[in-house]
Amino acid sequence: MVSYSPEWNSHSMAKPFLRVLSGERHDPPPIWLMRQAGRYLPEYRQSRKRAGGFLDLCYTPDFAVEVTLQPIERYGFDAAILFSDILVVPDGLGQDVSFIEGTGPVLTPVRDVDQAGMLSMAGFDEVLAPVYETVRRLARELGDETALIGFSGAPWTVACYMVEGGITRDFHAVKSFSYGDPEGFEKLIDLLVEATIRHLSAQAAAGVDALQIFESHAGVLPATEFKTWVIDPVRRVVEGVRANWPEIPIIGFPRGAGPMYPVFAEETGLTAVSLDVSVPLDWAMANLPSGMPVQGNIDPAYLLSGGDGMARSVDRIVEACRDRPHIFNLGHGVDKNTDPETVAQLIGCLRKKY
Ligand code: 1CP
């Protein structure tokens, strides 16, 4: 496990979220939620309408700052996550990316090494400049207690969208490419490793306190390919970011990794891991590297039902994580049909215990 010196930023270290990432426990556990900004919030839907398209929202600092802060103002979470998307990286590499209402992301697919060869870093910094401006403004606006998280997708997960051309159920196009032409696919992964290091390092330079790498499609690969396309690229990203920013905490979210969670946690050099809904906590506590902070892992569907079931689930998670540095979070993102009031109740359940 990589540790870092608490002296690196004494101002930031007052933030409970960062203290936990440095290996301390904090009671109550700091809380933030994946997709805490989004469609379930009426104020987000308003801003989204005013911004026009989803990418306009991501690339206009006035809007991106506004929607990042909405859940902080409403709930007082311990961390804000930059409002952006993992698919700004292929956009910066020159792929056609759009977001279609009701369908989700649509990309002109990259199906082979020749199509991948059309992409480049040439326009990357310019396309992504507004994202870093958003980070600079947020870093100035957030108070002393609230941390700012920057993020990217992991190379494999971003490649899934780039090759499939959008959301998929079977992952056949990306598997055909990576199994059929591993050397060609490696070139795409190499480009994504480079772009991801650059993107995360630029967010660090602009003032984020911590980074999260979303490997949302970790769970679709067999074990050997998991090592090649998940662990190795994430380890290279972590090493590359740390070459520029040795102290920055980096959280990994290998959704669906199942029994591969411990090897992912050990071999990537990450500071912490975020647990998905299916990870049994007693198993995770026994098998993850000792002292490594964890995030998670209440099922976001509890936010649809609320009530006593949700309260019991909060209790179980807090109890199971009592001997580790723990950040309370969901096992995946907030669903768009969530009632904002239930999110307030979730936070109440957690904080009233202390
Ligand atoms: O207005 C809209 O259309 C809302 C939908 C939306 C939102 C709110 C998308 C489209 N992206 C986002 C923002 C977003 N995406 C954030 C910042 C907000 C926050 O967390 O508060 C983050 C961190 C992401 C990350 C992201 N985008 C992931 C990784 C996390 C995960 O959900 O597994 C992924 C896979 C994406 C791709 C994406 N973006 C949007 C959609 C509909 C999708 C596809 C999701 C899928 O494949 O099911």
C-alpha cells in the first residue's frame, strides 16, 4: 500500500475524507456518493436544460461548477466530485462522442488498430482545458472541510465505450478486438494510459485533493485478461500520476472484480478501493491489504426503498468496516429515480449514530 506524508498539505489534511485516505479512522465515516450530482436532483435538471447538451455542461466551467456544488449545498457531503464524464478522454483524443437523451453515450466506434491509429493527443489539452478551469474554480470555492475529487475512467473501461460505440450488454466488439489482435489493442490501451496520466495529472495541478479511477467494466473479463487489461494499465496510470504527484491519494473502483479485488488492490499501488454492492464485507476485511482504506458499499437501490431496510444496511456496513479507515459510499451510482429526501435520510442514518 502506498502511504503519504500528512505534511504534504496541512490545510487539506483537516478534511475528514483525506484523513481517512491517509490511513486514519474517522467517526462518523466521511460520506460522498457516486453520481451525487445528476438527474435525481431537480436543480441539476434545471442546469442541464439551461446548458443545452451534456458535453456543454461538462465543458462550461460556470455550469460544471454549479452542478458539482449542488449536492454539497443540499447535503453537506464530505467530498465533492468534479462534474465531468469518463468519455471526455476519447473526445479529447479526437473520437466523435455525443450523449443522446434516453440512449446514453454514442461514439463512432474504433474497431481495429487502423481506426485506433486515427486518434491522437494533438488536441487533448485544448479540448480538456475547460475541465481544469472548473477544477481551479472549485478548489477556490470549497470550504476547509470539503475535499475535491478528480477522476477518470480506467483504460479498459474507456476502451469498452470506444470500441463498442456506447453502452453494451455483451462486450463482444471490444473482446473481439482485444482477443483477436492483442498487439493492436495494446496500442489503444497505451494511448489511453498516456491520456489518463495526463488528464489526472492536470486535475492534480489544478487543485483536486484526491483522484478516483472508475473501472466500471472490470467484471467482464476472465482472470488472465483481467491481469493484462485491468491490473497492468491501472498500475501504469498510478505510477505515471505518482511520478508527477507522489503524494496524491488515488482510489480505484474495479466494479464486478469479485475475487480479483485483493490482487487488484495489491498490484496497482492504489491508496484505497471502492467496493461494489456484491462484495461481502467480512471477506473484504479479511482479504484486502491490512490498513488499506475502503469506500462503500450500500446498494443504491436502498435509496429507492428507504426506511428501516436502508437504516439496517447502513448499520451493517459501518459495523463491518469498524476496524479499517472507511469512507461511506454506495456500491454504484445514485439512480435517477431516487427521491432526494431519501438521500437526506441516508446521511441522517449515518450521522445520528455519533
Ligand atoms: O444529464 C445526463 O444525461 C445525466 C447522465 C450522466 C451524468 C450525471 C452521464 C452520462 N454522466 C454523468 C456525470 C458523471 N459520470 C460523473 C460526475 C457526477 C457525479 O458523480 O456526481 C461521473 C464521476 C461519471 C462517471 C462515468 N460516466 C462512469 C463511471 C461510473 C459508473 O457509473 O460506473 C461511466 C461508466 C460513465 C459513462 C456514462 N456517462 C453517462 C452515461 C449514461 C454513461 C453510460 C453508463 C452505462 O454504461 O450504463
